[in-house]
Amino acid sequence: MGIILQKIVERYDNSSQVVGGDDQNLYVRIYNLIREMIVKQDLPENNVLPPSRALAVGLGVSRSTIIRVYEFLRLEGFVESK
């Protein structure tokens, strides 16, 4: 597991225990988590986010959820796509 993938999965595991699961849509929780990690510079700048399939498997969610998260991050200007 790549270092960035590992950081996101660990943070998600910790936050999902605290937040519960029913308060927000899943993609919103994951979006907020990754966005917060970017803003706080917990994710190194200019590094590539994990492939959507790998992150989906790591978090135990569908790939379409991660694609949606990545699209919102791109639209908000937090990430760039190639």
C-alpha cells in the first residue's frame, strides 16, 4: 500500500469511528477528509492521489464513490487531473 493511500485509509478508519456513518453521505465524508488533509498539508503537495480502484478497496467503498470524490476535489481546485 502506498504511503498516501495508507494515510488516507488510516485517517478514514479513525474518523469513521468518531463520526459514525449515518450523519453524512459517504462521498461527502471522504471528500471532507481528503480536502482537510490537503488543506492541513497532511498530504504532500504535488503528489499523486491513489488510483480510484485502490482507494475504493482500501476504504471498502465503491469505485464510483471515489470517482465522485475526486471529481468534487478537482472542481473545487484541490487537485488537478492529467
